[in-house]
Amino acid sequence: MFAKKRYAEKTQMRKILAMHEESSSIRKVDDDVQDGVVPAYLLDRETTTCAKILSNIVKQKRKEKAGKWDVPLPKVRPVAEDEMFKVIRIGKRKTKQWKRMITKVTFVGQGFTRKPPKYERFIRPTGLKYHLLMDKKILILAGLCSHKGKRYPT
């Protein structure tokens, strides 16, 4: 049943494309225009041909087909650097400001190891560092959680 419907759509598109190919030749439209009705500077302009209309129809159909499968994604707000990182002052006089502490939850890989604290540019607090996806609400919303209390690795 679906194949029959699809076949009908394809034949219709083939007919439109065939008409488009036939009428895509460059030619002016021969309208019954009396002399003196159209100004001289407009005489060389062409009016819209059947080919232009057909090509617009085909383009519109393609856009509709492409838009049918688009998944609506939620708009994600970009996180500002000031919101994401907190500047850490280091040194005896607290003058150096090249370290940053991450203030949001981050996911790190299974084999993640810290650099020595002296050379660590981005400090990830242990409480905000996740190796596993543990929030059950997120899993339920995503449709991944079917068993209660089960952890899913990232």
C-alpha cells in the first residue's frame, strides 16, 4: 500500500520533471503586447515562463520532502565563560590568574587522570566530575531508563 502511494508520487514527479526539461529552453514569452504599451527600457526583460514556475514547484516539493524528516531540536543556550569557569588566584601575593575552576557538571572518560595540581590549568572538583550517568530523571526523559536504580556508563 505504501509502495503504491510512493510509486504514484514518483510518477507525478517524473511528469513534472519531464515538463520542466521540455520547457527549460531559453525563450521569450510571446505575449500580445501592443507597441507603446511597454516602455522601451522594459522590452528586453522577460516575463515569467512556465519553466520558472515549474522549477519553483519542484524546488518547493523537495523542500517539503526534506523538511518532513527534520527532528526539532531544542535551542541550547550557550554557556558564558564567566558562568562556566571561576578564576583562581595563585602565588604568594595572589597575582597569578591562569588557573580556572569549573563550576558546572562535567563528564570525563574512564581513563581520566589528573595532572599534578601545580600544573593543572582547569580544576575539576570531584563532586562535579562524573564517569557514569547517574541522574535517573535525565535517563527517563531520554527514554533510556527501564530498570530502576541501574547505572548507565557514558
